[in-house]
Amino acid sequence: MTELRHRIAKDTEPPLQQHPSEGSDSELKAEKDGLSDSESKVDSGVPEVPVPPDDTPEVLNKALSGLSSRWKNWWVRGILTLAMISFFFIIIYLGPMVLMMIVLCVQIKCFHEIITIGYSVYHSYDLPWFRTLSWYFLLCVNYFFYGETVTDYFFTLVQREEPLRILSKYHRFISFALYLTGFCMFVLSLVKKHYRLQFYMFGWTHVTLLIVVTQSHLIIHNLFEGMIWFIVPISCVICNDIMAYMFGFFFGRTPLIKLSPKKTWEGFIGGLFATIVFGILLSYVMASCRYFVCPVEFNNDSNSFQVDCQPSELFQLQDYTLPSVLESITGWTTVRLYPFQIHSIALSSFASIVGPFGGFFASGFKRAFKIKDFANTIPGHGGIMDRFDCQYLMATFVNVYIASFIRGPNPSKVIQQLLALRPDQQLHIFNSLKAHLIEKGLLPAVEAAA
Amino acid sequence: DGDDRLGLPGDAEGEWDFDSKTDTPDVPLSTADTDNTPECLSKALQGLPPRWKNYWIRGVLSIAMISGFFLIIYMGPITLIFVVMCVQIKCFHEIITIGYRVYHSYDLPWFRTLSWYFLICVNYFFYGETVADYFGALVQREEPLQFLARYHRFISFASYLAGFCMFVLSLVKKHYRLQFYMFAWTHVTLLIVVTQSHLVIQNLFEGMIWFIVPISIVISNDIGAYLFGFFFGRTPLIKLSPKKTWEGFIGGYFFTVVFGFLLAHFMSQFQYFVCPVEFNSDTNRFTVECEPSDLFVMQEYTLPAGLQNTLKWKTVNLYPFTIHSVFLSSFASLIGPFGGFFASGFKRAFKIKDFASTIPGHGGIMDRFDCQYLMATFTHVYIGSFVRGPNPSKVLQQLLMLQPEQQLSIFHTLHSHLRESGMLPPAATQAE
């Protein structure tokens, strides 16, 4: 995006005052002239990726026709940013079901964008089945993951319906059989002259699945933990993007990494502090609201999701004694905080320090395949993948963080596994559990007679 | 297997493909394709024509490998785990070496270091999960192990992230595309090789029979299909492997089903093979002693009427496991070869004859194990779906990690469930 534009301006001298979000062919060719000399020795014969046409809506174009192209770009980006953030609020309001749908749609779109890049590079060879097989594998992996999630959270619903019960009992076997079918179709589709390309595309599909699909399911797991675990990480990443941009714009001087020449150390550090502060404030606002804090549960009687519970300790105000340094500065002895706010510092730090590596990875990928953006879905911003490249690392981190520091295993899953055991194993576990609970004082000892 | 006699790049068959016009990197020839036959064998077989010499070498090495297999089975579970790990590392090394040959010619930094680092990270993650499951008591005793076990996922993820960031920092301006290809190469290799080798180990803990029978079935299918193809082969099976024939395929199928049946019947009698491997915390050793489960207890089956008339038996005494072995054999013969075709396609795609020259006459370790991996995954899924439920010790472990209120509610649920199924006397319970 902005980084590539700067590179072009430095390397060549074409009249690049035109609208940067209009991906025109001349821009790409100019880039090729400037760069492909040195790279052509190494990556010979790079097929050109066709550039999608500009996607700015007419109404915006008309309204901004008077301004110079640079300001026009910023206005377009600004308006679209506000539009995306408003959309985010709306879907939060609409509830968990809608959020799940949106996550699924985003995942499909990201997958589509990445596969389209691969396809457009190798399309000229008329390879059979590539797109069909890629979508098939996407369906298989999604079926596997959604099946596991659905079985966990909708356990009672699944037990009631007979076909669902069979599907869930043999779920792994069915998923594996579906995947194997795709695998065998791939082997049968190998064409003599194009083995290597086909293997590369097979690898491409699988790595994409690994990145996009697994992490979108971790997002959904986070969501079920409580909507706050979904909203706060995403907001922290967005805030870090915006704040690093602002700090870099006003104070930026020292370049951060060769891969993204427009990023600066000042933006990086400023973004870190701004995001931590933002995270603390946002968690404070959200931790008081049951709608955000309670785990999402499926109520079998009303057949709908509900978010109603006794908030856990994380979301109850506690008194913390300030260390003496801060005491002397602020004059307070204790401060009331939600414990969650302290966790949010860890989340914000990750979003600011390690999150950008996801962005660098995507930048490197775009440079490697000589594309400016993943697609042109969002005017001024590029494709969905461009907006979500930092989010994926964040989602995995939040999931690992929750599992390691917050909660233990999922109780409904444990019950499910318990009921699947043999009766003698169940009895053995029952006795161990009883002994454990009596030891802890949760059960009166008179129960021992039962 | 050596029947895909690939020539040098651009051989006479006209396999010159348009791939060379694109940026998919080519694989330069290497010394791995040279002969590796030990001196003593070469001397002993000097007199014979090269075709027979090849057969003898393959035969001798086959017998050597099978003997090696028996030896490590005899030595027990710990050795088996160790050998599985070595095989996995060697397969990973072979595949990465192929990629490295491409990479190295451009003097790209860090590729091998990063690949091995990712291998160690993923292995640490998987072994940590397995060890924590099976060695629960041992882990609880030692303080540092307890800490590592509790934060295991976080530590693994942090290690992986460190490698990821190193990769991003190592990107060199002119070689982005190659570096991304190699990153993906490493990850796909890890996905295939490492995850499936851990499924092999989980199968092993189920009972050594679940490890030995699938591997033996794949080997017997290889040998059976080869022999049937050698004597009766006529119709080619698939363009990808021109030496495979339909006669070999079908003959191998029946041969394998019979072989699997007999092997399963033979092995089901021994506790050493049939019992789950458990770690005895008192003696600090593995034990294989138990009451054999229903699968390994002889049962009478009534033959269907058709077979009754042919054989004049009314019932037959079988271990239920032998029926499962028929399914395992069918998979090994019908779907297993696709793993071999995949590897053949891979070798053709990158114009290599064998993955490496580790085993004379046979190629690399990966050449021998390409069909095994699909089999290991299938066995694991099969066990999970049709044979056993979840692991009880793991369930107990998870139970003890829950919040006390959750434990209480699960306790009551389990209590009523057990009362319903009659495991607990209903009259004895008072108001809870």
C-alpha cells in the first residue's frame, strides 16, 4: 500500500500524482521496470498479476473531485475507516450469532483473496481442478472445525436429534474421509507437464488453510469465552494501527524495518503507549457490562444464545496497592481496578510489539508476488486480508493466553468426554472426584455413604 | 521405490514442461542420487548382471529392515518411541535438503537454522502434550516439570513466535518469493511429517498391536503388490507410476487382507502387544500388563448362511480385532498407495529419483515411509471413532483443573448418570 508507493517514487520518476488507490497498469509496469532488473535474474519470468480496477464508489468520487489526489486518498481512507468501525459496533450490538456469521464470511473472503492471487499467477497454464479442490478443502476443514465447536457448545441440542448424534459421534472419521477424497482427487488430477506447479498450489492451499481457517476458529473460541475477549483484542490492533500511523505522521523520523519503509520507530513506540492506555480505558468501560463479560451459552429451552451470568473474579473491582514510586507521584495509596485491565496490558503489548510482524509478513508476501494489495474490496484500504493481517496473530495469542492464564478446560466438553467413557472408568473417575471434593471441603463427608 | 526411473532433467520422454518458464524454482542435481551400496555387498555381487544385482541388494536390505523392525519391537515401547522420533527427523531432513538445494544456490541466510528450529518447536509442543497426558504422576512430582506443564501452550507458542519473527527479520530484498516458498515448504513438511509421527506414537500407547499391525500391513501390501505385479502384471494402473499394474493392485489387496487377518489373530493372544502402554510411577518404567479388553477376547460369530453351506461350520471363533484388521488392510491396499503416488508425483515434479540415498537399493527413509503416514492417521482416526473413547486419565486431569463450582456440577451430573445406568445403588443416596 503506502510503502510500495514510496518505493516507486524513489526508484523511478513517472508522473505518479494520480490517485494511488487506482491500481492502473502503468503504475505496475513502472514498478516492474524499476525493480525487475535485479530480480529477474533470480525469479525468472514472473507472470504479471492482473490489477483489479478501482472500486471507489461514484458518490465519493464526485464529492471529492475537487481535491488534490493525496488529500482525496486520505479522505477516502478516513471515511472508509469510520464506516468499518461503525459496522463493527453494529454487529457487536446484533449479538453472538451475527458475529459468528461475520467471522465466517471474513474467513471465506480472505481465503478467496489469497487463492485468487495464486490462481492468477498460474492461471495461464489451465491447470484443472485447482480452484475446485481449494474450495473443497476449505469446506472440509471448516466442517471439521465447526463440527468440533458445535458439538462442544450445543451438546444438548446435538444429543436430541438422531442424525446429529451420529454425525457428532463419527465426526472425526467423516471429516477425515472427506479430506482423503480431496487428497485422492488431487493425486488423480496430476498432469504430466505441470507436476511442480500443482504441488506448489497444493502447498499454497494448505498453508492458507492453516493460517486463515484455524485462526478464525480460535477467534470464535475467544468469542464464546465472552465477547470482551473478542472485542478488546480487535480494538487494540485497530488502535495500534491508527496510533502508530498518527505518531509516525507527526513525529516519524527513524525507519523501523526495510520491509515497510513508511514505518518508523517513533510511530512504533508511540503506538505502544497509546494502545496500552486505550486498552486500559476500553477494558474499564466494558468490564462493567454483563453483555460483554459473560460466556456465551446456548439455552436449550429458548433455543437462543444468552449472555447472563455471575461475572467471574476477573470482572469485579479490586483494590490494588500501588508501588511506592507511583504512590509518591499520584498521591493515591490504592487504586480500584478490574483484574481484567491488567490482562489487557499484556494484550495491548502483544498487539503493539509482535502484532506488526504479521503486517510485515503480509508486506513481504505482497512484495514477493509483486502485488500492491491483496484485492480491491475496500476502497482506499485494499482487500479484507489487508485489514486483517495483524488480527490473526492476535487471535491465536489471545486463545493461548486464555488457556494458559485464565480458564481451565471447557466444562461441557469434559462432561461430554465423561459420558463417552466406559461405565467402570466413569465409576473410577466418580470416586476420585468425590475424594477430591471431600478433601477440598466442597462436599459434606456424609456423602461418602452414597 | 526405484521403479520410477527418472532420467536427468529434460529426458527423452519430452517431459520438458512449461514450469521452467515460471518462477517455480528448479532443483539442481546433487550427490544424493549417487550409489550408496556398501563395499562388501558390491564385492559379493560383482559377478551378476546389474538387474539381478539390484534385486539382490533390495532383497538383502528388505530382510535387514524387517529384522531391525522385529528387534526394536522386542526392545520395547521406549525404544520404539525413540526410533519413531529418529525416523521423523530423518524424513524431515531429507525433505528440507531437497528444498535447501534450491535455496542454497542463492546464499539465502537462516533457512536451515529456522527449519530445524521450527521442527524442535513443534516437537516440543507435541511431546509436551503427550508426556503430560501419560506421565501425569511423574509430572506432578517435579516442580520445574509442573511449571512447564501448566504453561505448556504458552511456552510453545512463544517459541514458535520467536521463529516467526526471525523469519520476518531475515527477509532479503531480492529473494522474497523464494523465502516465502521455503517457509511454506517447511510448514507443509512439518504438517505432514511431525503430526503424523505423533499420531503413530499415540497409536503405540493404545497398544503395540495398533502400531505393529498397520505398519506390517503396509509393508506386506508393498511386497504383495510387487510380487503379483511381477508375475501377473499386465494392465497399467496410473500414469504417475508406470510400473504399477491393476493385477498387482488387486492381488496385493487380497494378499494383504489375508496376511493382516493371520497376523492380527496371532498377535491378539499376547498381553505384551495388546495392553495399553502405561507408565508405572513406582518402578519408573513402562508396563504392558492388563486385562485384555473385549476386542482381544475370543468370541463366537455365527456365519452367514452362504458361508455355512460352503464351509460346513456353523460358528467360528474369532478375535473381534481380526475384523477390524480387515478394515485396516482394505485401507492400506486401496487408499495407502495414493500416498505413494503423491510421493512419486512429488519426485517427478522436482526431478529427483529418490528422496535420498540412505538405504541402498531403496532410496531414502522417506521413500520407505511415504505410504505409512496416511495409514498412521487413518489408524488413529479409526481408533478414536470406533474403538475407544477418550483417555480416562486425561479426563480426570481436566476435571481437576476446573473451577470448584464446575467440578460440583459435573459431580452431580455424573452421579445421576451413574445412578441411571445402575452403576451406583439408587436407594443409598440421600438428598444432595
